[in-house]
Amino acid sequence: MHLSDTISESHWRALNYCLIMGLAAKIALSGLFLAPPHLISFSGPKVSEAATPVSYDADTSSVGPRVLALIEKERQSLQRREAALSAKEEQLRLLKKEVEERLQELQATQTRMLELLEEEKRIKGEHNRHLIATLETMPAERASKLLEKMDEEVAVQLLRRLKGKEAGAILGLLPADKAARLSQRLIKGSSGQTP
């Protein structure tokens, strides 16, 4: 006696149906658990399709192709989602590479700008030191005429670096209004500085 003789044909079809449905559930659950949470959008059979009762007394030969079609539809949906995800990952990889390259360019530019600023400060400091040395050796009358024509901010910076006696002599020879403005700025600047 064979196993196929003991199981009736309707029971055999029901067993096949259960195996196919179990496989379909496994594929669907695998897709749901492996997909990132923001990409899950169920596109499987509609509730009305899934809930259609199957009569075991009716001809169940149409159930197999229908279930296979649903499984194939879900497989294609998963493939489309995987392809879309792969394309997005490639886009993100390219964007990340571009952002990293631009960041490196910006960092190089920033470093170069800082170097240029330091160089400018150094050169300006050298010029100021040279100008201070020149003013110190110059007679007060000539120094006052030179400072009179200078921008007030530059003149104040130079006067700050001169000795008090020399700065006072130069201020005394400047026109009264300019000497007052420069003195005022010298006082404001020295009160904000720490000794």
C-alpha cells in the first residue's frame, strides 16, 4: 500500500495549498523584516483577495496558479524595492564623496587664508616697527606733520608705541582739534587694555 493511496486527492490538494501558503508567508515576512523600516509599504494581495475562502469541495486546481501569481507579484515587488534601495545607496555614496571633496577644498582654502592673514599681520607689524623707528629718530616737527596727514587710527596705533615723552612732543605740535581727537582715542584705547 502506497502513501498516495491512503491520502485522498482533496487532502493532497489541501496539503499542497498549506505548503504554498507557508512559503508565501515566509517570503513576505522575510521581505518585511529585511527591508529598512522607512521603505516598508505593503503591496501584496488585497484583504479581499487574501480573505477569499477556498472550498475544499470545489475545484482547487485554480488555487495553485493564483497563489503562485501572488508570490511572483510579491517577488517582483521586492526586487523593485531592492533595486530602488541600491540606486539610492549609490546616490548617497556619490553625494558623500562629493561633500568630502568639497570639505577638503574648503579646509585647504581656510588654511591658506589663515596663512595669508598671518603673513599680512607679520608684514604690517614689520612696517609699523620700521615706521616707529623712523618717527623716533625724526624731529618732533616733521613727525607731527607726518601724523597730521595720516589716518587717525594708524596715527593712534603709532603714538601708542612711542615713548610718552616723544608722543607728547608730537601731539603738542599737531593742530589742537586733531591732537584732541587723537588724545581722546589714546585714552579710550588704554583704558580698555590691560597693563
